[in-house]
Amino acid sequence: MMDKRNTEDMIDAANPLKHLTRAQFAALGGDAVAYIKPVSGLVLSTMIHDAEFDGATQYQLVMSADGTPLMVADTTEAVTEWLGDQNIGLATLH
């Protein structure tokens, strides 16, 4: 029988970025590291006040490691195209 706690410990050890603080993550690359987060238009409306978003639409928000929004798109293709023009590494969120 496998102990679930041991399995979780192995997974956590394999993903050390999961335990970084915001400051530690930002120090990894500052504006050279970004992540993509799917968010609803309703959430974006509370974050970005000078733009209008459809509350029911799912958008792709690209944020720098320090939490600064870099780009918003309504398709993953638009994000991929934009990232192709940038000198930014992409981190994976879990």
C-alpha cells in the first residue's frame, strides 16, 4: 500500500517553483519571466478599469513574474503570437 503523504512529498519536491514567495518568483526573472492565467472578463474589469471586458468571456492574461499585467487576449493564438515577438520566458502555473 502506498502512503499518500509520500507521494505528495515527491510531487512537491519535483515542483520547487510551487513554494516560492511572490518576491522569490519575481527575482527569478523580473520582467523576463511571465505566466498566462485564464480569467473571466468580470475579473479583468475589476483589475483594469480603463477597458471594457465582456463578463462572460474567458480571456488570457499574461502577467510578469512580479504580478504586473503585460497583455490580455481573447485567444491563446493571440498570446502565442505576442510572446513570439517578446524576449520573455514562460513559467507554468499549477
